[in-house]
Amino acid sequence: MRGETPIPCVRCNQTVKFRDLLATAGDLGAAVLATGHYVSSRLLPSGRRALFRAAESARDQSYFLYATTQPQLDMLRFPLGHMAKADVRALAAELGLPVAEKPDSQDICFVPGGDYASIVERLRPEAGEAGDIVHLDGRLLGRHRGVMHYTIGQRKGLGISTPEPLYVITIDAARREVKVGPREALAVRDIRIGDVNWLGETDFMTACTDGTDLYVKVRSTRAPTPARLTRDAAGEPVVSLVQGEEGVAPGQACVFYDAPDGGARLLGGGTILRTGAVSAGLAARVA
């Protein structure tokens, strides 16, 4: 355990849904594979196929599909991307499909009842070991019941009583330590990313060298925010947020778009490795 907050849906799309299903489709001689994801796909003038946000923004699933590769995109089709969910349900009812009234899925589909903690603890018992909850100023505030119960930006369920609201700022899994602090300590400006899947027109590192402006989502429920691709002193890629963001958690995805709204094109994304605070003062406190 590394104290990160992974996204199972992304890994599922990378492996079970696309890698394995596409392999099966190929074995069957299928020309394309259609899925029910709410995202749009269409050809570019260059002949490449690209992904775009769904027509109904509240249903858009492009954030979870950022790791889809170009060869996969060329074979995939997403017929629901231009439709509203209500219209899809109406069509399913008209066709007599039993899933027409199926409730929306809110939990990890392979975890019964959404109790992911019990599965993590069974596979990695050390994630359930107790440890300290420490304030950024060094004060010991209490004990926690395992780092797996916490994520960056969390406020509720900390198990401590304080006069001011506190949020999880960092998680040190090796030391079993959860650091908390005020909301302003959550703000970050720079994001280091890894395992990048780039779907833009140029090479990714060239885009970073050129200081490419784009929009990014650091959580699936947030709107895209302005950012710039750059490189640090060591030449590694950095996503610099124009306005800063709160609760950016390692293990989550930083997903790239070419526009802030509408049918924005998905340009790929990567896994958040670490972040840099908005101010030097906060950076020193979070380190």
C-alpha cells in the first residue's frame, strides 16, 4: 500500500473491457466493438478516430477512458455518446429490454455492497493497521484505523474532534501516518504524472516542451480547468494548473481536454504521482 487513491474503473477499462474484449472481438473476426459508455467517437480529417465528451455532460465517462490507446479507438464505437440517458431508457423500454429501469451504478461493480475496505484489508492486511493522525504543525491529534480509510481532501470520518474543520493533506503509508490541516493547505499548482497516454496530434514530450495550453480534470465529478503542459528542471512532464485545485490525490487521474465544456476532445491523461502546493509556505508545511 502506498497511500494512493486508485481508480478501479480505469484499470477495468484498460484490461477486462478493452484489452480482453477487443482481443476476443479480433478472434471472432469482428470489424468493430460497440460499448455503452457515454462518450462520443468520430473521425478526424487525418483519418484517426478521436474521443469527445458525451452530449449529456452529467453522464460523460471520458475521464475513465483516458487510457484508451489509438489502436483501440480505431476499433471502438460508442453509440450512446450523442444521447441523453432518459432517451436511452425510453428506447430500451420500447424494445422491451429488461435493463430499461435498471438503477444507475454508484459503486465499484465488482465489490458487493460497495464495501471496498474489507477487500483491501483481506488482500493487504497492513492497510488496516492503526497509526497516527498528525496536524501539519506537528501536533498529534489522535489515532486512525488504517490508511485505506482515508484519501486526500477527506474531511468527514477522520475520528478526531477539533474546533476548526480539518482535511487530509498527505498520507504516509510507510509510517502509517495521516497528516491533516486547514482547507487552504489542499491547494496545489503543479502535478507530476506518470503512465501517460497521449492522444494529441504531436508527441507528448514535444507538447510539454512547447508549453501546450489545455484543460484538465483531476476528479471525475469536476469540470475541466485551465492548465499548461511543461517540463521541470530534470525534463520530466509537469501539469501546471492556472488557478490551482484542492484535493488532488496521488493515484487519481489527470485527464486532458482541448476545451472546458461542450463536446471537448479527450487528449489523454496520466496517473497523478505527486503534487506541488500553491505557495512556498504551504509547500514547506506539507512536505
